[in-house]
Amino acid sequence: MKIAVCVKQVPDTWAEKRLKPEDSTLDRESAEGVLNELDEYAVEEALRLIEAQGGEVVVVSMGPERAGETIRKALSMGADAGIHIVDDALHGSDAIATSAALAKALEGRGFDLILFGSESTDARMSVVPAMVAERLGLPQLTFAQKVEVDGSTVRIERQAEYGYDSIEASAPVVVSVVEKINEPRYPSFKGIMAAKKKPVDTLTVADLGLEPVTVGLAAAWSAVDEFAARPPKAAGTVIADDGAGGVKIADYLSQQKFI
Amino acid sequence: MQFTEEHEHFRESMRRLVDEEINPFVDEWEEAGIFPAHELFPKLGEVGAFGLEYDPEFGGGGADHSFTYVMAQELGRIKCAGVPMAIAVQASMATPALARFGSDELKKTYLEPTLRGEMVCSIAVSEPDAGSDVAGIRTRAVRDGDDWVINGRKMWITNGTQADWLCLLARTDDSQPGDYHGMSLIVVPTTTPGFSVGRKIEKMGNHSSDTAEIVLDDVRVPISNTVGEAGRGFQQQMAQFQDERLVGAYIAAVGARKALDRTKDYLQQRIAFGKPLLANQYLQYKLAELYADVDTVEGFLQYAADKYLAGNDVTREATVAKLKTGRLTREVADACVQFHGGMGYAEEMWVARYFRDARLASIGGGADEVMLRVITMMEGMGKK
């Protein structure tokens, strides 16, 4: 089985994130870059599948030079090889352009399974897995809390508010996973040292056969017109209970349109 | 020491393991007087925390000492001293001699599963009547055909109630009693008939780590369980002590800095006489002095680690590191208690535990007085 896992480098979840004033894109230098947490679960799931059934795991990431660290992190968990899509022309790409680049990098490589984390902690749109599936003409099994591969049938439990749906499709297939699916391993010392020697191919926009004008900030379908720093927290309203506290709280909630 | 991206990735793995698999359970383990070594150690084994510097052919990592330094620094972030001590026993105190001098068969049988964390081990040197005076041990192993028959008692055995095997120092040649010649390190499986845990010792601190007195009554193990050459046990153990003392000091120094950081935060939040306590210049200067001391000790530890890394004998450095880090830990702990006032004396905060645990830093792994004795001899004072 040949599995691709698409991973993203995101700013540290706990760090204060900033936008760059000159082009309103994320200031990636302002916070440490880490492997998007949900993508770790996708890498772990891929490793478990090949540990059980044999095969190969390739990590695919689009991002600037330093996203190479994130690929290396996934390799240290045990993935076999990496593909790094890196090109200045990609700066500021939206989900549509990202999905185009990922789809080009993935197509024709014979992947049976393409795994994603169900969302990134920075953009939080959850659309890239579906877009990539659409571009590749593959079935999509999203929000998986469990994945089973039985021959060419891929079966998942799709997480839902009421429990889960069991759905299946024939490989090749795109799957996105939620955090319930597993407990990602800690990269081991040996895995970390082995990752140094694993192959990582780099691909540019030209290598992918994409027109530079179709990707990047200028081609994005949405734009940030303006932004401002989050205002400091206002002092809360204190209601002293003089016997009518309940009514006052209800009035307040009503004014705020909560009730 | 130069840290690379690989060091940082390993640090991140160790940090996550400490934050997710250890720190959330420390209170519970401290209360229970023991931690589940057979549950925790396989997780550490998987990440490669045991045997970092040992031969990869026998389950080691083939790393250099700088990775041990990184690991110890992360162990220093554990919210008690008992668990990091227990981990360090397995990683750097009970296994170095076996890894260096043990036969291939002994390493396959005992070292490999220990490095995977499937087996738990202890170092058994001290006795009820001989602690710092290692040459004074009385536990005897007498040759009987292809076996050693061992009799004696061992004291202060960390991991002792949970261990699968001990690296045990015994007297194997009686021709020079009371001398350091004629001792051997022997691997003793704890399932051997005649082996028993005499008692679990209640201690002032390090509550999460089980400490036992061990009784050996006609314990029969094969001569092939001898680590390296019979009769070289004392020298092997002295070499093994250098790893123990250095790693112990690395861990303690991080703990001291962390204790100062937490105390500083507390003094910033605590209002007295209308201002944060930290506005008090006496407290500022006292903390500054202690930070300066921690900086100095850390600098020395890095120097010692570099010297070890370059393949030099570090007996002197390990001795000084143990002595100075131990004393500083006690001083820091005392200041932290004092500056927390009543809360420093209450069990509900971390400070009281730190104070109790810190006291061992000048006793375990060789008391301050033993360290001073080593330095005395190196300086040509006193008698060997």
C-alpha cells in the first residue's frame, strides 16, 4: 500500500499570531513553526496502516523553506520519504491554489490512500482535503475517527454529532482524520537520526506544470482588506444581587441578544 | 556543546513525554509511594531514552553524550525528584557497566529488554553497614561449580520492589577483606530463589520512587552473569558512578532553575504591604544571587559534559558537579520555602515536596563528604 500524508507547517498553536502589514499574510517568522497537530494524527494513522499491512508512507507539504523541518518531523515519526513544494510564487496562496498544487504533486504517483488532518490550526477551513479529492477525481472520506483498509475497500467511521456514519469507498481515496482516531507516537531518537538520511524531493510551480499566475496572493479568491490587533479585554459587568439579580442578568443577556 | 535540529527534535519528544505521560500523574504516584515502572518505562524505551550512548547492536542509540545531556535536562522538568531518579537509575546508573563490559549473551538477555523498558533494573551497591564506604561491603558471592552463591543484604535500592534484575556488587575474593580488590559486578535476576525484598523503606522525600532493602539468601546465579572480569567490580562501579553523578547533576540543575522561576512568579503575584513581594529588593537580590549560582553550576556542567564528550576521564568534574549541584539545590530549596512563607510549608504547593526531595541531592550517589574525600585525594591531601 502506498500512502501519501499531506502535512502543513503552522505557527505554534499557543503562540500569539500576527499578520504582516505589507501584504496582510501570516507573519511566519513571528512564531515557531510546528507540524499541524491534526496532521500528526494522519501521519500516525498512515504508519499504523503500513505497519499492519506493509507499504510506504510519503509526506507531502507545501510551504516555505522552513516547512522542511515539518517534513523532517513526520519522517522522524517513521514516514519513508518526503515531497516539499516550495516556490516564492506560492506565497499567499489560498485553499484553492493550495489544493491545485497538492493535487499536481500527488497525481500519477500511484497512491492508494491520501491522508489529511481534517483542518489546520491556523486557517481552520477544513476544505483542502475535499478540494484535492475533487481535483483528482477521487472519492473523499472525511472526518474519519477510524480507518480500515480491506483489500481495495477503504472503510471509515465518519465522526458526527450523533455518533458516527460508516462509509466506504474503493481505493484510491482521500481521507481526512480527526483527533479521536489515535494517539500519535513521540519521534524516537533512532527515528530522528534516521530522518536525516531519508529522501525529500523538492518541487517548484514549474515542476508541477502550474501557471504562476494561478497561485499565490494575487490569484487568491479572497482578500484581507484590513485588520487590527485584538482590542484588550474590556472589564466585565458586575451585577450585585440585591434580590433582583436574576432579572438583571436576564435583561443583560437579552440586550446582548443571547436570549 | 553544539545542539542541532536533531537535538531539538529529541528534546521535543522527551518534553512531550514528560508533559503527557509523567507530570499529570506525579501527585498520584507521590501519594501512592511508588510509580508504575513497568507501565512507564516501555514508553521511555520507545522514545530511546534508555541507552542513548550504548552500542546499537544491543539496543543502544549510538548517540554521543550531548543527547544524554538533553534528556537529563528534560527529566529535570518532572514535578518531583523520585521519578527522574528512577529513570536515571535505568538509563545511567545500573546499566553503564553492563553495556561497557558485559558479555554479548548478558547484553542480549538483560540489557536489550531493559533499554526497551520491558525490564526494570536497579543498582545494588550500598548495604546496611556500608554506604559511602564501598570497599566495606560484606555481601559475598562464593563460587560453587559454574555458579555464584550470593549471601548478604543491600540497602537503598531504587526501583527495588519492582526490579527484574539488579546490577549487584559483591565480594568474590576474600583474600583481602575490607579492600577494594576482589569485588565483582553480577547480574542478579530478582526471580532467583533466595532473593527477597526485605522491606520498602519510607523516606523523607522522593516518595514516588520505591526504595528497598534487599535480602540475598543463598541466591544462585551462573558465573556467566558476571559483568566483565571477576575481581574488577569495584573499578567498574567507580566508573559507573561518574555517569550517575553527572546525570544526577544535570537533572538537579534544571530543577533548581525551575524552582527559582516558579518562586519568582509567585512573588510577583503575592501582594504584601500593598506591593508584589517581588518589589522587595532583599528578595530580588537573594534570587539574583541564586540565579548567578545556577548559571555558574550550569556552565560547569556543560564544561564537564564537553570533556566527557571528548573522551576524557571526568572523575574530578563528576565529583565537583555532584558536590556543588547538591549543595546549591538545597540552598535554592530552602530559599523557595522561606519566600513562600506559610505556603512553603504546606503540602498543597510544590515547594514542600521540592524541599524534601532536594535534601537527597547531597546524600544519594555519594554523600558530599565522599565527594570532598575524592577531591582531597586528588589534591594529594590525606591518605588513599
